[in-house]
Amino acid sequence: MAELIVISTLNGVLFGMLLFLLSSGLTVIFSMMGVLNFAHASFYMLGAFFGFQLTRWIGFWPALVIAPLLVGVVGMGVERYGLRNTHKHGHVAELLLTFGLAFAIEEIVSMIWGKSPVDYRVPAALDFPAFTVFSTNYPAYKIFMLVVSVVIFIALLVTLKRTRVGLIVQAALTHPSMVGHLGHNVGRVFMLVFGVGSGLAGLAGVIAGPSLVTQSDMAALLGPILFVVIVFGGLGSLPGAFIASLLIGLIQTFAVALNGSLASVFGPLDPSLGPSPLTDIWNVTIAQIAPILPYLLLVLVLIFRPMGLLGTRES
Amino acid sequence: MTNAPTPTLAAAKQESGGALGFYGVWVLAAVALVVLPLIFSSGGSLTSFCLIGIAIIFALSYNILLGQTGLLSFGHAVQYGLGGFLAVHVMNAVANHNWPIPLPVIPLIGGIGGMAFALLVGWVMTKRAGTVFAMISLGIGELVASSSLILRSVFGGESGITTDRTSLMPMFGWTFGPQIQVYYLIAFWVLISAIAMYALTRTPLGRICNAVRDNPERVEFIGYDPHVVRYLAYMFAGFFAGIAGGLTAINFEIANSAYLGATQSGLVLFSAFIGGTAYFFGPILGAILVTYLQLGLTSVTSVWQLYFGVIFIGIVMFAPGGIAGILMKHRPLIRAGTLGTVIPSYLVAAIPTLAFALGIILTIETVARFSGGDVINLLGIPFVATAPTTWAAAAVLVVGGFLVARITWRRVAEAWDRAATVARDRGYLA
């Protein structure tokens, strides 16, 4: 039990930090531009696939730098030539544009790399067990992922709190039009923020790719969870996104590791009852409902605290 | 049939011949629905008509949310799928107990299923509009789709639940075994649902829905609760989506968890938006086009979904009014008789635009077939995906087409402005 708790906590924090790499960009983009970027998880997927391809061509370490940059450039292009032109048609059109993009990117990726998972491996330099807890070898690559996410997290924090650009971004989080009135080139700030946000998502993809499965449906699997994170944390709140990322990372990891069901706690139902929704619910394990837990959480949050954990605005 | 404000002068003209034109459209639609399978009687086209009919009801029901009430839903397939599942279960129960319920009533039960679910979750969902509604509809959609795989006894797991539509009581000697009889059943429901949904837009509720879409704050000031209005709209949308789901269950004699999924929700959003959400007939056009493309493209190319995405992005960026919006934009020009001055510039712009589109198609197909080494047959010209000449041709078409098209579209805009000015002078354009 203690082993399960330690390993799951480590994995949960790791997954949470990955989620934060994505949700931080999404939150900042949403706060500044009012656009919930549906394609954000697609940038994560692009990062993973670019990382895979570049690792093949030039090795993992250059790919770790170049792939996120490439994704960032794609993101900036999307902002400059897509969103900026759609802005005049309103928020719904912008949301739908990113929705269409997410759809198209998934199709393009499966067109180029196929629908089955690609062989994106952990680099040899990091392919060893870092330490042994109880009887489980904890892979060094996961520690590397954790270190990268924490470093990015600190860098983000320092940039936001200590630099001039961070100051403008922070101001734009709460008062986007005022920032424009003060004479900043809001268009360029938007493009930059969008690029950095998608670049971070790309980085998350590059480092998560070898550890998770690199497949053309990875964006569709992660995207909705990402929305849960930022709604749960409070739309537009970075600290909220951080807490929600960790929380959902931990919840999902623990749920997957637990095998209990109502049947294992209270004993099996009388077999004469026959198959019914009750027996389904009775026999389902916590691991099986892990995929729906985030959505359950989302619905509960929207019912009881519509502004999310730390959010201030309702929509 | 418009919901957009028409200029007073044009509106006055519309009133005079209104009643005849209004009923004429529906009679014409009914006649077309009856006659269509007689003209195109092959099995393939019958199947397509059935799918298109269902898609029309589904897209129209979606537009009650997006077009009429301004609610962007990413989980509309939930009501559709649940309606389908309820229909299948009821059909099986009716067959087992020999209840005297004929098949044509079953879609109504699907509708009640969709409405019941909307009743259950709608109050919480419609508290807020905008992004929050979009998110919660996505969440509910994922929740129901994932839950359907857990509740196996109700949803049948991956394989779904099958039924037999001929096992129900025959009606007027029809067993609904042959596809043509199913077609007429679907056509009947398409007509009824379309009339009902159109009538809904004309009721005070439909009008207040539009008001909630445009300015919820003012709606509150005049004494309505936008939340209640959104809730009602959500229930009506759920009802008609359920009818579509019930018809699908009858058509395929199966309901599975794919009915509830994100793909289905995405397709209906595509249909409604590509067709145009501002006009009642928009989603009908969209449903026809999307279903037709879906059926036609699958046999031509393996990446047909990508074309959907590209068309959708194109519509969002360049014509957010959809096909209906483009068509209706020309109405004042036709009335003023100035459309003729725009058409030449359209014809000029069509050539590079077509070249650009062909270039995009060639590029996509080259990438898609690169590893397979298949030959692309475009306009009868064979292109080899691995040949550099193909790449060059694609690049020239895309880049050249884009550059020339940009110039020609600028000229279209100028011609349009001149024509619109004349139309405005003559009082046909506000």
C-alpha cells in the first residue's frame, strides 16, 4: 500500500506538471484573447510527432529544443493568419476556427504518421532506473520529465513576476483593453503569447511522447481533460490552473491504480438479479471509471462553484 | 424564411405574396420528398436519402441551440444517441410483448428520450451561455459517452444493441422491411419535424430565444428569465435530436456508443455551421452537403475527414454566414437587378480560386498517398505521388492560384460595392 501511494504520488505529480505545461498556456491565451483554444492539445500532439521525427533525424537532444520552437512558429502562424482575421466575426467564430484546426491537425497527423502509435523511444542516455522504491524501479526518464516541467514552471513564474513582458501579460490577463490603451502593440503581444503557449504545449508533447503513447488520437484524449483543468481551476487564473493540474493529475493516477469496486467492498450481488445497470455499477472498478472522473468533477464544479477554484469571473 | 432583419421596404413586398409562398414551399418540399425515390430508385441513392433526411432533422435541431438561441454545444450527439438507444429498447420491448405500437411512432419515443435527458441535465447546463455552456456540453458529452461503455447492460458495450424493425406491428400493410418503406417513414418525420421546428421559430418562445441570443440583459429587463428560455430551447433541441436518433436506430436496426460520441457531435456542428446558422434553411443545406460529401468522398479518398476540416475552416474564416449566408447576401442585388454587374467578376475570380483548390487537393493527396505510391486521378489527369513534377504542379497551383485569386477577389469586392450602392439607392439594401 505504501509503495502504491509513493509511486502514484510521483506519477500523479508528474502528470499534473505536464498538465500544467499545457494549461498554463491555455489559461494565458484565454485570459488575453477570450479564445478557448481547442487546438491547444493538438499543439501538444504536434510537439510529440515533431519530436519523434526530429529524434530520428538528428537525435533527441536537438529535437527537445527545435520541436517546441517549430510548434511555437506554427502557433504564431495560426494566431497571425487565422485568429486575427476571424476576430471580427466574434468569439464563437474564433472558437470554431480552433475547433476546425484541432480536427484538421488530427487528420493531417494521421495522414502523415498513420493511425497506429509510432515508435518514439526514451533516449538511451536516460533509459535506466533512477532509484528503487520498495520493489519498483522508477525510470530516470520520468525524473527527467519532472525536472523539465519544474524548470519550465519556475522560468514561467520568474518571467511573469520579474520581467517587463511578464508584467504586460499579467496586466492583459485582467485588463486586456487597458493594455492596448497604454500603447502596447497588443497584436504582437497576442502573437507572442500564443506562440509561447503553443511552444510550451509542444515541449510537453516532446517530453511526454516517449513515456506515454504517441498516437494521432492523443490530442483528442487529452484535450477535454485540459478544459476540465482550466474550468476547474477558474478560467483565467494561473494559480488555479496549477492547483487543478496537480489535483487532476493525482486523482487520475490514483484512480487508475486502485482496483476496488462496490462488489469488492460489500461483496458480490445476488446472482439471481441478472444483468442490470445496478450490477454494472456494482462491479465497475475505480480504475475503469478513472477516464470519466475529470468530467464528473467538471460537472460538479460548474454546479456548485461556477467560477472554479480560484476564478473570479463566471464566463 | 429569414430570421435576420430584412429592410422594411423589401419586407413589405414579401408580405403581399407571403402566404402562398410560405405554404408553397412546404407543399413543394412534400412533393419532392415523395417523388425523389421514384426518380432515383437505386438502392444506393435510397440509402443516401435516408441518411440525409436524418441528418437534416439532427442539424435543424442543433440550430435551435446555435442559430436561434446562441448556445454553442459540443455534445449534441448525447441527446441523439440516447434517443436512439431508447428507441431500440422500446422496439425490442414492443416486439417481445406484442404491444400494438406501430413503428412510425417509435421516433417520437426517441424524441421523448432526448427531451428527458435534456430535462434532467439542462437546468444546470443552461445556467450560463457562451464559453461555459460550450465547456459543460463537452464535459457532459464525454461523460455520457464514457459512461455508456461502463453501463453495458443498457448500452451493450462496444457492439451496441440490435433490434428488428420488422418485428413490430405492421401499419397499413407496411412491414418496414424494404428500404423504400423506411425512406417514406423518414421522409414523413423530416417534413413533420421541419415544419414543427420552423413553427417554433415563429412562436413567441422562438422570438424570445433570438432575443436571448442577441442581448440576454435586455431580455431580463423586459421580464423574462434567459436561463428558463435557454432551458426550454435546450429541451426542444433535445427532443428533435432524439427523433433523429430514433430514426437512425430504425434505419440501421442498431444503436451503439458511437452515436453518443464526439465525432457525431462534431459532424452536426459542421453541418449546421457550413450550411449557415442565421437562416432556417441553412442547416438543411449543410446536412445535405456534409452527408453527401461523407458518402461520396469515402470512396474517392482515404482522408475525407481532412477535407471536412479544411472546408469548415474556410467557411469560418471567409464566410461565417455559411452557404445560406452567401446565398441570402445576393437577394437584395437580385431584387435591385444589379446582380448582373457582379457576375463577370465572379467568373474571373472562379478560375484562380479553382486552381488554388485543386492545388490544395493535389497537395493533400500527394502527402496521403506518398508512401503507398498510388496514382492520383485529378480531372482525368494522372499524377504520381512520388514524382517531383507532381509536387511542382501542386506548388504552382497553390501559390499561383492564391496570389491571382487574391487580386481577383479584390475586384469582386469592388464590383460588389458598386452593385450594393445601386441596390441601396433603389431601397433594397439597408
